[in-house]
Amino acid sequence: MFLSFEEFHARAEAVRLQIAAACAQAGRGPGEVQLLAVTKTHPAAAAEYAARYGLNAVGENRVQEGVEKRAQCTASIRWELIGHLQSNKAKLAAQHFDRVQSVDSVKLINHLDRGAAEAGKVLPILLQINAGRDPAKFGAEIEEAPALLEAALAKPNLRVDGLMTIAPLTAVPEEMRAAAQRTFAALRELRDELATRFGVPLKELSMGMSGDMADAIAAGSTCVRVGTALFGSR
Ligand SMILES: *Cc1c(COP(=O)(O)O)cnc(C)c1O
């Protein structure tokens, strides 16, 4: 059975405390980090809980699931796509999501721009970078990032907010944390380089999940994507 709102509320308070503590440790204000509630695999009630608690966005990793859930959800909240997106679903994604965080190819940029134009909107996006060089992860290589950014900046119906990454899984569990820290530092460094080179702010650094949000915040995350810590295991 899905958790009660009271249970969710307690979990959300604990997550907020963790974020606030990590921000304080990093000398950052707690308002600098957005909490994106990851509702994938959970019912539409998860998004309603998030809205009722006062969060302003939820994250889904599949287009179809997000579209269906959004249609069932009566609360007003922003929907972000955080999972791998195929070009043939780009039009649907552009139509139904308020932001797409998982943009990792020029082909996808072309399709999303066209889809956003048809939907009559400017679609905010993040470029997903495989900053941890994990062969099992989607995301563009660090070296491809300038070409992706250049392509995206040329699109009238896209707005590039920043970068997104997922920390790699390591064969040895003890190496997970160091690998995550390296990944977050690499994304931050890439953002700083690209921002200077292209003269755009790229304000958003979406990095950190339930298990590694404190390290991500220390490295400059502006958006942590949290599922398990808010809603329990999937
Ligand atoms: C599922 C998912 C998350 C949330 O992971 P948790 O460990 O449950 O917090 C974050 N980001 C992406 C891209 C995801 O697919």
C-alpha cells in the first residue's frame, strides 16, 4: 500500500533538514537547492502529496507514465522528465512536460525544438552529461557538451537552464562515494567552462539523489532529485 500523507510529510521534513544541513555546511542558503520529488512507479497521489507539502515540481523517468499520471493528478505542480528520452517520444514529451532534464543528443534537441514549436511553447531543458563516464549510464560525453550546447542555444523553442548528471555505479560499493564526488565536481567544472565560453548562465546543476544529495550540494547542486527518501523503496 502507498504511504499515507502523514508518513510522507515526516519523510519530506527529514529530507528538507538534510538539505538544509548540507547547505549550511557548504555555506549556501537552503533556498538555493530545489527538491524535485521523483514520483516514478508511484501513483498520482505521490504528486498530489508533493504539491500539498508545497514542493513545486515532480520528476518522472518515462514519458508515457508521466503523461498518464499528470492527467490523473488534480493538484497543480510542474512535471519534469528525468529519464532517457527517445527521439520518437520527443514530441509527446515537449507537449506534456514543463522541463526535460535528459537531453543528450543533437537529434533529440532537433526533435524537442520541433515538438515545442508545435505545442506553441518554449521548453526549458537541461543537458544530461555522463560526467562519471559510467558505461551503463545515458548522457552525452563531457567532450560532446560544447556541440550539444551550441545546437540547443540555436533553437528558438528551447531554453537551456543548465546541466544534469547521475553518479556512476561502481563495482566496489566502498568506491561509490568518491566516484559520486568526482562526478559532481566534473559537472560543476564543465558548467563553469561552458558558461564562460558561451556567455550563458547555465544556472541549474541537477545532481544528487536520495543516497548522495549532501555531496552533490557540497559540489554546487541546485536541484536534488529524490525518490526513495520521500516515498520509500520502489
Ligand atoms: C529514480 C531517479 C532518481 C531518484 O532516485 P532515488 O535514489 O530514489 O532518490 C533521481 N534521478 C533519476 C534520473 C532517476 O531515474
